[in-house]
Amino acid sequence: MLHCLFLALGLWLLPPREVALRAFQLNGYAQGTTYAITYYAADSAVTSADVARQLAEIDASMSLYQPGSLINRFNAAPRGVVADQHLKVVVRKALQVYQDTDGRFDATVEPLVRAWGFSTQHTEAPPSAAAIQAILKGVGSEKLHLRGDSLVKDQPAVHLDLNGIAQGYTVDVLAALLESRHIRNYLVELGGEIRVRGHKFPSRELMRIGIERPDTSDLLPTSMQQVIRLAAGGVTTSGNYRKFKRWGAVKSAHLIDPKTGYPFQNELISVTVVAPDALTADAYDNALMGMGLTKALTFLQRHANLQAYLIYQRPDGTIADTATPGFQRLLSPE
Amino acid sequence: MDFPRRDFLKKTGLLTSGLLLHQELAAAFVAPVAAGKLKIGIIGCGDRGTGLLKILQELTDKFEVVALCDDLPFRLTAAQKIGSGAKAKTYTDYHALLDARTVDAVIISVPLNLHFQVAKDALAAGKQVYLEKTMTYDIPQALELVRLAQLRPNQTLQVGHQYRYSPLYYRVKEMIKQGYLGKVTQIDCRWDRNGSWRRPVPEPSLERKINWRMYREYSGGLAAELLSHQMDFINWAFDTHADEIFGTGGIDYYKDGRETYDNVQVMARYAKEGIVGNFGATCGNARDGYLFKLKGTKGTISLLVDEGVYYPEKDTLKQYGTVDGVTGATKITWNKDGGIPITTGAEPLKDGSWYALNDFYRAVNEKKLPDSNVFTGARAACTVHLANHAIYNHTIEKWQPEYNLT
């Protein structure tokens, strides 16, 4: 009886408009970094446990750090493995971007990265020319194929590394998880890669995304370079700052050219890409870094689905930046 | 190219200066071209002398250890076993070492009461001098050493406040200047240990020689040996000095015949900056260990010897928390307690002495004033002396205009 009364009162008191959306936040550690999810919903439709389950599934497929993961089994196998859905989606994208960027994005570059000491193992000196030539024989995504339900390789030495795009893919998967629970307003971030959709409530403003300023200081307060507002899409950044090695006078950046076997040497400091999804953005940001400024801008003119913001160093050492017109439209007036 | 190359950078100056500072720092630690090795002698082969001798083994492109001096033979024997120490000529009398023409430079790491005399003699002998901290035992010696050093502009005198030579401490100084902390009002410094601070003595007659830190005739106690580093850093980072110093302390746990206090606390007022500095050291608890916290209206910096964390105040966070997400190539990872680690580049930090000795080499070759020089050394020595006066005499000590040296 009492229940009925409350129910009746409640219905009467509730405004006939839509239910109020509240902000929910989930934070945690994953893939060697942190993640942060904000979503707007009437109730906590997605929990940390849901996210953890999804992350564990991706790790079991694509983590090089997890013994027995599918990717580790592929790398150990002489010929290949039966691929799961995650691996199929990501490898398909990797191969497509490999083609599209003339091989500048290459998911088989890991042995070179390791030789240059940017993997988990420390190296005392840069690799010799001979060592690089030997490694190059096993590098190249044309040696990688999706056939039926399998992922196969032409040579046993081919080593797959999806770390460059796994984070972009992961935020897409987490976004899909939110979408499956009818959430349409959210921002998912993992390791600085972002997937966003919708508005904030109650302000109904678009989400604001800051682009980190490349600096050695690692400090937040003055480090925001630009702020964009984005209704929907993926935003990722690749950069040559913070991660480099010094060999005496020579400084090597951590992005290695899969064609030459040597670190990319050009004026670009960082590239931020906006694309319909984060997997696409994440696959292209590295490749654009490798192209250098002029080629990257030409490339972007031919790719209407990509918008980018590039920070580079002028010959006189000063820092400058530029962006595609589409990116400029996203910039938030301060 | 069709794209308008509009410059979006609003903070080009800041960004560029950030990058440049790093390069300058890096450049400071590379070997100058065509400069020869510095032939160096170590006067005093105790803990500090042998510690520096070990660091010199990593800098064999810049230094050649040619002489070792100590009046305790067993210390010389021990020092000779370190790296290239065996090749060095040994002396028991430092005057003889200073007479040796083969020695260009000396490290002076003797008990505090001898700093002034040995440094004075070394300058007179034409040597380049790396003098351990605290620069001198008292204020008159500090003022006199400044005068003597000024008479010898072609010689370097560097003072061994090595911690602030770490790129981390340079970065913190820069952050203070850039306003990350806002207005700093309080600085907390501790250097606590749980132990007697005594060294083993092979025979009783050597007690005062080896455990000189226990006796006021030779030592400035915990203030001189430990807290002087933080006092020096504050002077350097804020370009200031304490105007008023209060102190207290006692022999509160180790009642073993020592004269220097095993438990001290000093308060200093920096009037111009409006900062209160709190400095404490005890031999009776090690929980805090080395603690160095700079507290400002916008944030706190918490420093260890080789680690630093920046904690923005709540309002500072709000100011920058207007974005919903941040994209970046190598993401800033917040500590679980809400701090941001302060980093100085990709290379792991080395011991402060490594950077200090590199700067010594540069200062000698380029005839430049080192960052820890006779003036800053004197400022720290005056501060320590005032602190000890306050501690032992229960007085309030005031900075005097004649301590202002440039």
C-alpha cells in the first residue's frame, strides 16, 4: 500500500521529460598505463568489472607481455595461428594502413625496435649496419596474411607487435561496450588515446580534449597545447618526445623506419590525429610521424577522413605547429 | 601547400625555453673539445673522499687521479684499492701534495674545522679546488675565503653541495621560477636517521680523528653535515638567505660522550620572500629519512635525493581540469596519491656528485664560476653557523649585511 503511494507520488513528481543523466567515472590501470572512462547515464550501466573483463579479453589476444597470449603464440609459431575477432580486426586495419602509407606503418617492425633498445631490454650500443640488414629480412607486413580464420606468416622470423595500435583499438572496444548498454555520451581514454561521443550533462556541451604539449617536463599545468571539441570520433597522438636514446652525441628517437631499419629523422615532434574511430587514428599517427611534415600534409589532403595537428621543429630550432582545416574547425576558442 | 600555416602556438616561448633548458643542461655534461684531463689529488680519504674517488672512476675522460692524501695510513691503503687509486702517489701531509707540480686540482674532504686552512693553502699553491661542504667551519673563515678566492680569478673554487647539481634540482628551481608553486610560504626539511652516526674506531686514540663529527671543535654537527644541503638549495633556488634563525636541540639519545647534538631543529625566516623554513635532524628515528617539501599556494613539490613529485593544490587542478580528456604520445601518469612525478628526460638520474664533478671540470676549463661557488658556499656556511649558534646558545640569530657577498 505504502509502496503504491510512493510510486504514485513519484510518478506525479517526475517531470515528463527525459531522465536526468549523471556522470559516472571509471579509472584503473591497464596495458602498462592508466585508463579513464566518463559516461553519462541514468544509472551505472557499466561497471569496473565489465571493463576489467573486456580488457582481460584484449590482453589475452594482443598483449606481448602476457605469456600464452594469442599474439605470443603467433610469434612463436612457425606458420601461424587461428585468429580471434580482436586479432582479425586489428591486423586487417594494420595491413590496410601498411598499404596506404607505403609501409611506414608496419606491425612487424618490433625486432628493429628491440635492436635499437626501445623494447624491454637495454642495449649498450646502436645496432650495426649488418645487424640491421639481417633483421630487415624478417620485417615487412607483406609477409603477413589473414586467410580464412587464420593469421599466417611467410617466414617464422616475422614478429607481430600491435602495441602501436592496441590502445586505440581498446578504447574503441570499450566505447562499443558502453554503446551496447545504450550509452551515447562518453569519453574513453587509455594511455592518451581517446574515443569520444556526445555531450556532457547537464551543460550539454561537447567534450573538451586537450592535446599534450611536447616537453621533457611531464607536468600538466602549462602543458596543454590546444583544446578541441569533438562530437564523435577517435583522437590519438604519436610523438618523438620523451622517448629517445643518446649514444654519445647521437640522439635516436624511438620510431624506427621499417624500410631502412634506422630511426626516422625529420622535423616532426608530434602528430595528433582525429578519425572516425581510434583504431584508425592510432594506425595513422605513427605513419604520419615517419613521413615528415611536407609528405604528411600532402597525404592528409588525400585522406578526408583524417584530421591532424602537427608540431614540428623549424631549421632554426624553434617550435611551430600546423593543422588541417578540418582540425582547425575543432579547435576550442579559449 | 594549400594549408594555411597559421601558428597556433600560444606558448611558444615557454615551450621553446623548456626544450632549450634541457639541451643546455645536456650540453653542460658533455666533454669540452680538446681539453685535457685534469690531474686531480684527493686530500682526505674518509667516506666522502673515497665516495668521490669512486665517482671519478666514471669520469676518466676528464680526470686522472694522481695523488691521495690522508694522515691515517689505513685509509690511504683502502683508497688505493679503488679503481685507478693504485696509480696515485700517496701523501700523509697535504702540504707535500700541494707542492707537487703534477697536481692541477684537489678535492678537499677533510674534517670541517680544516676546510678553510687546506683550501687557503690549495689556492695559494695555484690549485683548482673542489671543497666539500660545508664550505667553512665559521663565518669569519667564510668571509676570508671569499676574499682569497676573489684574488685568484683564474682558479676555480667549487663547493660540494652535490645534491643540487642533479638535473632534478635544476628542474625544480626552474619550476619555482615558472610559478608552479605559486607563492611559497613554508618549506619543510628533514634528514633523519636511526643510528649513532659513529664510525668504527680501530684503536681508541683515533676516536677524535675518526669520529670528528661528534666533537664541536671539529664539526658543525647535523646542521653542517646534513641540513646545509637543503639550506643551500633554498638560498640558490630563491636567490635569498635566511634573515632570522631560531634553533634548539640536545644530546637526547646517544649520551656517549659526544658534544654535537643528536637531535636538532631550526626555524628560519626568509623575510624578503615571506617564507618560513623548518629544518630538523635526529639520530633517533629514520621514518622520514630525507624529506624536502616546498609548499606554495598553487602546489607542493616533494623531493627526495633523486626523485621529485609535484602535487597541484585543488584550485590549481580545477584551473586545468576543464578538459575531459588529454591525448599525448607518452601520457603523464599520475601517482596513486595525486602527484605528478617530475622528470628530467629519458636518462636515469646519476648521483649528484657525478654532475657536480662534471661542472667542476667545465668551470676549470672555461674559467667560469661554478653553480656552487665560493659565494653560495659562504652563504650556506653563514646560515649553518648562525643555526648552530641558535641551537647551542638558545638565541635568535640575525643575518648581518656583511654576509651579503657578490
